[in-house]
Amino acid sequence: MRVTIPQRPERKDLSGYGEDLLLEMYRRMVLIRRFELKVNELYHEGIMPGTIHLSHGQEATTVGTCLALQQQDVITLTHRGHGQALAKGVSVRSIMAELFGKATGCCRGKGGSLHVGDLSVGALPAIGIVGASSPIAAGMAFAFQRAGSRRVVLNFFGDGAVNEGDWHEAMNLAALWKLPAVFLCENNFYGVSTHISDVVLNEYLAERAAAYRMQGVTIYGNDPITVYDTVAEAAERARNGQGPTMVECLTYRRGGHKRDDKGAYRPEEEVAAWFQREPLTDFREYLLTDGRFTADRLDSLEREINESVDQAVDFALSSPDPDPASALEDVYAE
Ligand SMILES: Cc1ncc(C[n+]2csc(CCOP(=O)(O)OP(=O)(O)O)c2C)c(N)n1
Ligand SMILES: [Mg+2]
């Protein structure tokens, strides 16, 4: 097993980035973190049903990515999809209600954690089968291309997807047909308990893009500015008919694969190094060095976010269960 600890990129001068954009980046990252920690608490108290895969630690990748897209662009989500959905703008109340299986949830309580999403904000409800979303993303990108629209599809997948046949087929067709797609790998180095270096010889997964004559780039995924800039450029290329890009974001999940997994298979030095590369505190410091934001302002934003998460829990708990008579609705397209 090979441990990879990337260097943090040099901090840029943020003056070229709008105040609203920077605050929205911070807001969404904090929202994802607070949402995930609250959900984890509720799950362990036995209040929340089902299963959950938390993405805390990976917020900079999901938020930097989604903010670089336009509202009409579509993302496909993975099994670790709460953060991806929140980053694209799915409402916190509707995701919380979905996790509780309530009729007010984003999938009317029929999908749960593994299927969160809302197409009205460009988040196709999540697909839990590893690698299976890539051909679906390519298909949507093909439809957008044929319709002559300028919409882009961004396919989120984990490092675990790159040995799946589906993924290779999608990468090949997308490159061949110059589809308006971005393939976004959240490389957190583990597929459940298997380290990526035990199943792939490439040092970086984006090397594989070259096999399809696709552009590929590997970046530090715990800085939302780096992610934002890279994805914005990739999306622009896709939108202009210059073909897809694979963007590999190096990041790390703070917890285990799911609920009761403590991640004990991870070497201590790897965990410690990545915990020092904490995206939220790093970005907060980054913002404070800019001069436009005070600690008070960021603190009050955090308080608002905490309240919105608590309100989402109240909303979910007081929402009705789905009506059993509706069980067969939403199964087939009308
Ligand atoms: C085709 C397929 N095989 C196995 C699984 C079980 N499974 C769920 S998540 C997961 C690990 C995926 O790892 P990765 O793609 O790196 O995503 P991460 O969990 O790290 O976000 C596996 C093997 C699955 N859902 N689909
Ligand atoms: Mg992984």
C-alpha cells in the first residue's frame, strides 16, 4: 500500500473572486459538515432509519465543483451523495426528510440516503451502483449535444469506479463523441477498506484519461478554489464542444466507509496528515486573510446554518409518512 499525501497549493490572491461566491462556498461547505454530523448523531441515537455514507472531509471537492457549474447543468451523484446534493442546491429540508423516509423528502420518501437528488436543480437522484452512473451521464450528455443545448453533465464517481467496465465504456464514448461531460473523481483513496494502490498501478487515476485521448488532470481536492477553477475550465471546454475532461480530486473522508465503520484499516500517519489538511478550517483561514470577511461575519453565518439544519430535522420529524396507496407512483415515466 502506497500512502499519498499531496501538497497544499499556494494560496491565491482572492480579489478576483466575488464576495458572494466566496461566502456561498463557505456556506455550502459548512452546511454539508453540519448536516452530516447531525445525521450521524441522529443515526447513532437510533432516531434516523436506514444507512448513511458520510462525505465529511470531502466538502471542498463537492462545493468547488458544483459552484463552477451553471444551474441548468446536471450532476450525477454517488452513494456518498448528501454533500453533492447540498452543493448543487437541493434543499436541506427535502434531503433531511428523505433520510427519514417522509413524504416531503426529495424522492417523496421512497429513496432514502442512497438516492437523494432533485432534477429541478440539476441533481439526478443518486445511483448507488459503483460505476453505473458514468454511462447514464454520457447518455444525458449525448442528449444535450443532440438537442444543441449548452448544458453540461458532471459525473461524480469514487476511485472505486475506475476498475468497473461501465466506467471505461462511458469514458471511451464520451471522448470519441466529444460529449459535453466532466468526469469528476473523488479520490479518497479507499473503496470500502481497499486502498486504491492495492488495485491500481497508476500513481494518479487521471492518467487513465490519456488512454481515451481525453484531457485528464489531478488536483488537490481540499481547496475549493483550486477545484472551482479546474472544473470551471473543464465545463467551459465541454460547453464549447471541445470534449470531456477527467478531473481527479485528491481528498479524504474523515470517517469510515459507512455508519459503524471506524476506518481502522487506515494507517495512523495517513489519517493524521489528512486531518491536518482540513478543508473547512483551511478555507476559513484563507477567507480571513483576504480582508473582506471578519470572524464575526463567518461565525454568524455558521449560526444560521446550524439553525437551518435543526429546523430541517423538526420539519422532517413532523412530516407525514408516504401514503401506502402511492407506492406504485414514480416507478415508471409517465
Ligand atoms: C458495482 C458495485 N459493486 C459493489 C458495490 C458495493 N459498494 C458500495 S460503495 C463501495 C465502495 C466504493 O468506493 P469508491 O468508488 O471509492 O467511493 P467512496 O465510497 O470512497 O466514496 C462498494 C464496493 C456497489 N455499490 N456497486
Ligand atoms: Mg473511494
